[in-house]
Amino acid sequence: MSSSYFSPEELSAHWSVPTKTLERWRCEGIGPRFFKIAGHVRYRRDDVAQYESASMRSSTTDRAAQVLA
């Protein structure tokens, strides 16, 4: 059974972006919602899927939908 959460390392691999990018995005309020428990960052898979859906575009001139935090 798979976890309902991504660790930053798992999301980094899933999106092929460095973990440092995810760290910077968290500081800047970019990316999917996340939470911390005992100092460990986790992303709910549902929040990641919602963020991915809101980021879909049909062309390079489209704007991504705003994801509400």
C-alpha cells in the first residue's frame, strides 16, 4: 500500500526538480500545500494532484489557474 504523502525527496523525484527548489518554493509560497510534523515536511498526494491540475496549460501563452492555499 502506498503512502498518502510525498516526502520532499519523493516529490523531487516525481517532478524531476531538486529538493532545494522545493525548499525555496516553500519559503516563497510557491508549489503545493505542505505540512510539518516533528520537523519533517510532507505533501499530501491529493494536494500535489490539485496543484498539478491547476498548473495545466493548453499553450505557452496560457496562465495557470490560481491555487488557493
